[in-house]
Amino acid sequence: MLNRWISQAIQKIEADFQRSADTHLIKLDIPSLHGINIYLKDESTHPTGSLKHRLARSLFLYALCNGWIKEGRPIIESSSGSTAVSEAYFSRLLGLPFIAVMPRSIAKKKIQQIEFYGGKCHFVDHSSEIYAESERLANELGGHYMDQFTYAERATDWRGNNNIAESIFTQMQLEPHPIPNWIVMSPGTGGTSATIGRYIRYQCIKTKLCVVDPENSVFYDYYHSNDKRLFCDSGSKIEGIGRPRVEPSFISGVIDYMQKIPDSASIATVHWLENLIGRKAGASTGTNLYGALKLAKEMQLEGKQGSIVTLLCDSGNRYLDTYYNAQWVQEHIGDLSEHKSWLSQFT
């Protein structure tokens, strides 16, 4: 018999979803790419401001239906920030305590948002420490470790049911090139790329999936080597994406092509994008868009036309003290001039 509290919790999450609209698909105005259209799926408009709102909703429903979440027991998550913000939101919705285990280097704005929703932050020195510490806290407090890095690829229904892939293809139906040549995605857990890649194959669509990886991440090397033992000592400087280990949710078999994007290119691209659309975006959006622009340039040189869709993952207002702070960029990322020069061809 279904537990009464679980039933009420699921109804609260579904009601919250029903109140939410779909996110916009923004067409970029780039005249130099004649016949090639680039679109941004703007995930920053979710209630918690990022792509991870979709993931958090799915993780909660998955855990509730599995009987893992208990009334009054805390939720613990290992996160680089955005997932924790969204899970704090859903924890508050269900009246549950929430603890985010995260590196100390996380953006201050994300910490403030987690605390705004009633969550607490538990810090570790290195991103590789978040897993064991999350498990320890969950065992010690009798709570549930959500473990996005394991369950992200299976918590979302990849066949449809209003997932992000289905939304993209629905919104593209009236565009000049309704079936994208490419969808470009950067991996954090790998859950979104798994959902998109599986959906493309299930629906027998000709679109190809390109996954773009930042520096200090093992996903790109794993894609080429298939070595699950890979480990990176340095954490990614592009918050929300890149991992020091091969996460269980990263499914390389759904990917058609991978690119390694320099961190300086990611930051240069979000500054370029701000001049184009008048809004700031997080650095992972820069990683996505730089990869999309490289693909567009290749298409142009080959005389091809078509469309490319990528994601605006979150707002740059979370990163005013880092990616939009010239001194921080100089000290942690370095010179952007080479990539700014390359991007100038698209203005």
C-alpha cells in the first residue's frame, strides 16, 4: 500500500511542475553564419535558475517511488552548486532538511541560494571528497544520499514524457531546419547527455550529439579510452561541468562526437554572448556555445546549411565575483585574447 506521506509528496512535486512553463528556445542572430542557425535552450528560467531543476525533480520522484526518502529525514547531496540549489528547493517543498556537500571554491551566490531555500552547506577541500563525505553524513544522520552522479541517467524518462530532448524537438518544428544537425551538451553528471542521446536513437532522428568537456575533466579521455579508472587531481574551473572521475551516469555510447574546450574559450564565449543577447550566462554555457560555433564553422566550410541547438544552463549573475570579475579571470583562467579574436568573426 502506498505510504500516505509519499503520495502527498509526489502530488506536491507534480503540482509544482504543472505550475511551471517550458523554457524558451532562443535563436541567435549571427549573420555571418548564413543558412546555419544556432539556438540556445534557456534553462535559466526554471524556478531555481538552472538546467538542474529538471534533474532535481526527477531525482526526487525516482527516490520517492523507490521508497528511499522518508518523512522528516534529511536529504544529502554531493554537488558543485546548481543541483544542490534545486534540491534545496524541493526539500523545502516537502518539509525535509537538506545538506549540500560541496567544494569550498563554490560560487558564493550558489551558497546563498541553497541557504535561502533552507538548506545547509557542508564543505570539503577537493571535489573528489564529496562522494564519501555525503555517504558518511547520510549514514550518520539516517538520511538519504540522493547521489546525482549515479542516478541522473536513469531518473529521467529518456523516451519522452516532456524531457528536455522532447521539448527541444517540439520547439524546433516550425524552424527553417527543424531537425538539428547537432545538439551540443556539456556533462556534469552525464545525465542530460544520456537523456538526449537515448531520445535521439529511440525516435530514430538523424541529429547527432556532440558532448563538450572542459579542462581538468576525465570525460573526454574516457570517451576515447574507455578506461573507467581515469582520475584528475585538479577540479574543473567551469562550475557545474567536468568531473575528476568517470561518473556512473556518463554513458559514452550515446555520444557521436566529443570536443575538449579550453577554459579560456568558455569564459571568452560568455562575454561574447552577453554582447549578443544582453544577458550574462554561466561558464558552462560558454563551453556549450564555443563547441556549437566550432561545429557551425565546420559546416560553413563544407558548404552545409542546418541548425545546431545547445543549452544556456544558468544565469551569469551567480558568477559576478568570478567569471565576470576581470581580476579573478586573469588569476584563475588567464588571457582570453586568442579566443576573443576567434569569436570576432561571428559579430
